[in-house]
Amino acid sequence: MRLIAPRSFAIVLASSLLLAAPATHAQDAYARGDVVYMAPDGSLLDYVPSPDEVVVRYDRNGQRVLVDPGGRLVAIEVPAERYFNGDIPGHPDADAADEASLGNEGDFSTGSIGEPGGVTREPLDDNQAFPDAPGTIDGQALDGGSGLTVPPEASAPIKNKSKAEITALQVLLDRGGSSPGVIDGKNGANVAKSLAAWEQINGEKLDPNNTDDILERLRLSGGLPITSYTITPADAAGPYVASIPEDYSQKAALPGLNYTSVTEMLAERFHMDENYLKELNPGADFTIPGTIVKVVNPGPNKSGTVTRILADKARKQVFAFGETGQLIAAYPASIGSSDTPSPSGLVAVERIAFNPGYTYNPKINFQQGSNNKVLNIPPGPNGPVGTVWISLSKPTYGIHGTPEPSKIGKTQSHGCIRLTNWDATELGKMVKPGVTVEFVD
């Protein structure tokens, strides 16, 4: 199943576009922290197009929109608070939208990775040949027996469940090899996609509204969804950084892009949304060793051997298949955008790097602030590519982690496949060089 764009909203908006605004409007800076830029399909651009890529126009209601030189709609400027509260007609994940505003967005472009020889992003060439033609491998067509199929919709919709009940479902899905992304007690598109994949992985239907059955399954697979955890001296000690600067030259000056707090570190360890972790522990001081807090109990990482990967651009999901063609894991993902698309057809995994550095090259990718030199940005979970880089045979494209897991599946990327750090780590430990990755529309 493909995500359905909110056509009525996009059509009404597109049809109401006026001629280009006067120069005084078009030259205004539009990279403001109180707004986000929504693509026509309702997803969130996680970068700000440069002024030479778009023109600012206004609809009849005075709302700012960005269009390319050919007049095609690139993005709609939306107040961050409206977007993350789901108060947008046709929002693809409205009922799971974050409650906090976006804040300062920064540029999340995926650039080159710091590795021997220096890798830099090459412009996409629609005519460039891949190792195999789309839909083939070693010259052989991929048929239904290959296992490269997208799971159908889940057997039952989720109805009127509490945050605690949704949390239990998310934990069960996570343990069963079908990641819902951040566990936050919210129902939405990532949960629905995860449920469909869980049913294919496990070969049975699951009623998401049967909480008693879900709790019994959890009891048999590692215990209840919420457990207690005691803050250790190592947890409190870090190392941590006070904050992660937006400017890439300031990032490059840091010794490492570490976590900024104990709560951020624990949220990632337990596959949680950081705000949800704080909500479960009102008044708790996470900096004091010995403090007992409530955390999600996701269970151990998936293990196995992945032999093929499918990246579904429209569904915003990655599927990992085992040696016999069976689906063994699924992950929500941010995959490409309309102006910086992901590759098409088949590529292959070339190498896997854990805790990778990042090389910023403004001549290849994008202009970040006033930086006009190549910068070597140190590794860390808050680095531009997170904790894992799975390099692909299409130069400078890969599968990687992210410093902002709550946006996975809700944003677009600059061509690469972005997963949560924990999902990218899990996948990275199950793949080897030579594994094929097929991009499908």
C-alpha cells in the first residue's frame, strides 16, 4: 500500500497560487525556526531549499509557498505548532504528531562520509547504470518467490486506545522485528505500517484492539512493556555536550557529537521519545545515580542474516529479508525527496561503519550558513548520520542513523535512507557487503 497524498488540500492550494510576489517579498529570508516546510504529499521537508532553488509566492490567504523556477509546488510554509499538533488537513500522521514545536531546524542534508580517500556526493544521473537493471539481480528477474514484496495493510484498524495501550502495542511490534520508530504511546502511520509488517514477519494476524492478548504476548516475550531502571554512575557521567550547534563549523570544532543529556541517552537506549520518557517520570532527577525511573522494555535487538533489502519510497519503510526470502525485519524510514531523490533500481551494500564521521562539502551538497570549506565533523549519536553508515554502491548514498528519531517516517531526506539510530545499528549488524538494496517507488 502506498501513502495517499492529501490531494484535496494540495490541489486547492496549488490552484490558488498567485503570480510571483513582489521582489521585496521574494527576497525575504524564509528559514525561520517557527515554521516548517510541508511537501505536497503532506510530509515534512527536513531541509530548507536555498534561494536559488525556489521562489517565494503567496496564496490568496497570504500563506507563503515555495515553488521551483518552473512553477511547480515544492513546499508549503506551515507554522511548526500546527504541523506537529496534526492540525493540518490531510496530514499523513496527524494522530501521531509531536506535541512540541520544531524549533530551529538546521540542514539535515546527507553529505559525504569521512572515510579513506574522501567521499563526496555526486549529482544524480538518471541515465547512470546500476550494477543490475531494476527488478533483476545477476541478470535474473525478481519474481514473487524472491520475498521482495511489500506487506499489505494490517488486518484491523486501531480504535480508541489509550496511550498505555498504544505503548504496549508498539513494544510488541518492536520485539517482533517490525519497528514502529520511537515508542511514544501515539497511534499513527508508523504504527499502522509496523503492524502490517509484523503480521507478515510472524505469519499470523494480530488484533491491535485486544489489549489482553497483547499483554499476554508481551509477558511471554520478555515482560510487560514498562519496566524500572536504575540510573548508574556511568549514565550520569556521560560524556555529554551542553548542546549541539546548528552551524557545521561549530560542530567540526567539538571533540564529539555526544548526547546532550541523560534523558536523551536513555530515550535512545530504550527506543523512546525523550518527552515521553520525561512524562513517565515527572519530577525525577536523571542526573543522580541510584534514581529509579520507568522506561520502555523493547527487548533484545533482532539477529539474523539479511540477504536483501527493499526501500519503499512511497511507503517510507525499509524491509529486510533473510536467506530463504522471508521478511525478518521492517523499519520506518525517511527516503529521498522530489528534488533530491533516492536512486532507483538495485544497488549493493559496500561497507558498514559504526560511529562514523561526516564530511561536509558545500561545493557538492548544499550551503550551510556561511560555511564555504570542507569540514570534518566528528562522530557521535548527534552527528548528521547518527551512529551507523551503511555505504551503498551508488557513490555517497547509504543507509544511516539520525540525531532526531521522532521525525523518521515523517520527513524527507537528501537521497539517503535515514533510520533511527537503534534501527540502523540493528540492521548494520545483520548485513554484509554485497547485500542488494532495491529502491521501489
